[in-house]
Amino acid sequence: MAIPGIQQPEIIQIDDALRLRRFDGIYDFAMEWYLDGETTYLVDGDPVPYTRYTLDRMYSYLNEHGEVYFIEYLSEDGYVPIGDVTFSEDDMPIVIGPKEMRGKGIGKKVILALCERGRQLGFGTLRVKEIYDYNTASQKCFLSCGFREDGPTLKGRSYIKDLD
């Protein structure tokens, strides 16, 4: 469904080697990311690997609550999915799946591109519902993009960014 009344682009080109591709319902390749206990711990606070059912439910929920994109990186074989992100005014969950792709500034580029999308759509603010206290890399990434802490949550903090 994406965001009611707003057309979701097929591609958001971030730079020469990085883009966001609109969710198309095909995501078997993502199972590998969510089978990793470290990834699921960062995402859900639980190191239990996803099942196909869990992955189906997650993408279904996210697709009903925002614009879902696959983060794609240009390799010698063409664009390869390396993560996913959901964009809405109320939350922006992001996952970089392969560990070797983390810590390279990809998340920051994605977040900044989606902040620009929010500005273009006339959004006044963007929020992140919760980043767990132990996920310091994600906290630092959002803070470096101009988000600020908005308050405590059950397991961490929420964040907000003014787009004005």
C-alpha cells in the first residue's frame, strides 16, 4: 500500500553505485540476512533466526505501513540487494544484511536520501520509533544524519528529525 495518496518511485538513485529499488514482493534473497542471529538481534532484540513465515509477515506489515525498498549496491554483476529500508513519517527501519557491507556509510547515504524524499513530500519531521540501547552503530548513524533523541522507549530510544 505504501503511503496513501503518494506515488512510490520504482528507483531512488543515491549515487553511482547505490540505489533503492521499490519492494516488488520477491524477497527470497533476504532470507539469508534474517537467518543471521546477529542481524535479528539488532532488528528485534532477539537472536532467533527468522522463518519464512516471519519474513512474510514482516514484509507484509512494512509494506502496509510505508514505502519498502531494497537497498542495492552496484557490483560487477549489476545491482545486488544488500538490505532493506522502510520509509514513512513515523519510522524508518533499515537493515544492511551482509556484515561486510556494514560500517561503509551505506546506511547514512540511504537515510539522507530518504530525508530528502520526506522534504520533497512536504513532511515536517521524520521519526524512528526505537533503536535499542545496544545498537550503537545505528544510533550513531541516525544522529550523524541530523536526528536527535526524542525520548526513552522500552529497550532504547526514539529519534526525530525536523525537515524544515
